[in-house]
Amino acid sequence: MSVPPSRVRRTLRWSRRLAAVAISLCALAGAGRLLVPATAGPTGEPPGVERQLTFLRAALGAGAGDDAQRLFPEGYFFLHALYGLTWAELGMRRPAGERPVALREARWALARLESPAGRAPFSPDLTPAYGVFHRGWSNLLRGQVLSLQPAGRRDPAETRRFADDSAALGAAFDAAASPYLAAYPGQAWPVDSTVAIASLRLHDTLLPARFARTTERWLQEVRRRLDPRTGLLPHQADPDTGDPIEVARGSSQSLIQRFLVDIDPAFAGEQYVRFRDRFLATPLGLGPAVREYPHGMDGPGDVDSGPLPLGISLSATAVTLGAAQVHGDAPLAGALAGYGEFAGLPFGTPWAKRYAFGLLPIGDAFLAWSKTARPWVAALPAPPPAVVSPWWRVPLLSILSLLGVLPWLPALVRRRRLYKVDHSVIT
């Protein structure tokens, strides 16, 4: 039995209309995501982050940590660390009486860092044991767990452990010829030591100060060993001498810039402006993003950077949101957050929120942690000169407007032709 041609035409016409409606609605949703603020600055509670943490907790319970471990050597550790650090950041934005959930979840994450699975990739024979990556990030989270507790009611065992681990880190820095301790045998990345020194600065705000000279010496040695091409901390350094062996890169700089402000605000401000100048880009003129290699240089991607479309590191771009926020660079932080809401394909319910369909929870963790960034030791610095135009959305909104209108053009053209024909008949 054949289908009447008129019915086929009607079906095709309605199919085209439905497709046009769907495309226009997607364009409208994209425009909405660009226009709605996605951050709340270093003091407010960013929208959607607690729902992201709900998704991440469920993902960790379903084995996301083990999945992340298969992607890169610190996957299990890092995913749990970021989850705990984000809860700590969120808890500090709330009154003391509303912090029990944040404290519980941060402690839960810290216990996973100290578990056999959390320590598995690291060597106990390093100084300090398990290396500066494991000890630095663990110490930072431990200090933030203490920060969530009222000063006179901190857990004594947690306080002693934080003091002991800080002392071990301080002794390792004091005894080393290089400011960059090893994370793995024979390998050192300056970002890891930056995190560890930031944890010592946090110690000196929570407990009796004892690491001021360690920090001063570290800064002096770092200034002597900057990457000659960029004037920034290098991506990788010789663990014995601290001399740069790899140019500064976006994936590590985005983290370094977040933590330097708590170590030395003046030095951090200089480094942050230099970082922006050398790594911030607008690929195809569409929104701000962060390069993995400085302008004028290209290189391969790896497990730290991920793929590098047009030289852009998606991980560095997400983490730079947090760096911008702790430096008071609201225009850049807002633009990066807005671009992430547009390009990250967020999907939310009243209870949970995920990006990119939840396929890569480590990306969600970095983004949630970046949105909650705040200085822990230093005061919020004066904002640097803005480099992002308030009109950065215009190219993207123009493209979305065009996409929203294009599906309707054939129908508009047909109506115009029919109008001309009818008008000619009447006249």
C-alpha cells in the first residue's frame, strides 16, 4: 500500500519544523548559559557546585577513582583530593554551624588519600615518604579539615598529625639543595612543591608559626631558577639542582598561580600577570582559553594537558578559573566560567549536576574546585588590569543567533515567494 504524496510532504514539513524548533531551542539554551553568571567570586557560594559534588560522590562510589587511575598515574588520588578540597572550600563559605557535612566529606576524602590505593603510585623511600606530591596535597587537605573546626575544638589527633606532617615537609625542604622536591624517584615538578609550601603557610596560620624561614629560603631559590623563556616557574626541574629542564606550561602554571598568592602575594601578582600575557588566548576569536605552551611555541599533549586543539589545554583553562578568582581577576574568572557553562555541556537535575554527560568526572572535579577558589592565608589582592573585554560573548552570541535563525530561512523564503506570487495575481 503506497503512502499518498501529500502525506509524505506533510510528514517532511513537520519533521523540518520540529528540527528547526530543536535547533533554535538549543541555540537559545546556549545563549542563556553564556549570559547567566556562573561564579560567585571568592566569598559567595557558586551556583551548582554542591550538586556537582553530589554527582562526584556517586561517581566515586561507583569506581570513578579507579577509572581515573587508568587515565593517569595520580588519578585515584587526585580525584579524591579535589573532592575533599572542594567540600572544604564550600564549608568555609558557610557559618560554623553549617559545616558538619563539609567536614565529614573532607575527612572521608582524606582517608582515601592515606589508603593503600591512594599511596600505591608513590614511593615510600622518597624524602618525605611517598614524595612531595602525595605529602603536599594530603597536608593541604588536612590543614583545610582543621580550618573547618572551631579553633578551641579541633580534633587533637588531627592537629598532631598536621603538625607532624608539616614538620616532615619543612625538614625535607630545609635539607634539600633544590627548592623542588621529588614526586617520583628522579623526577620533580615545581607545582608539587608549590602546593606543599602553601600547606606550610596554612600551618602557620592555624598553629604556632615555625616555617617562615623555610618559606623565605624557598622563594629565594625559586627566583634564582625561573624558566628563562617565560620568567615563570618551569614545568619540570632537575630534582638535585632545581634547574629548569622543561619550559613553563599551562597545565602546571594554572595550579601554581592559584597557590603562590598564599605564599607571597607580591611575587604571585607579578607571576600571574606574566602567566596571563604568555598563555591566555582567544582561539578563533571565541572566548578566552589557556594554551599549554607559551605563545610562539607548540608541543605535544600528555596526561597532564590532555589533547591540545589549537594549542589549548582544556584542563589548564578550567583550573585558571580558580587562579583568576584568587587573584581578584573577576573579568577573566567570569568569562572562563561562562565559557565552561556553554562549551561544557552541563546537565543538571534538582539534585546533581555534571558536565560532558559525566563521562570524565575528573573534569567535573577540577571545575567545581576552581569555582570555589579563595585565598586561605593571604588577603584577596587588588585586581590586576583587566585583559578580557566585557564584549567577549558577542561572537558566540552572534553564532548562536545565526544558528537559531538558519533552520527557518527556507520557510521564510518560500513564504516570501508565495507572497510575491499572490501579490502579482491580485494586481
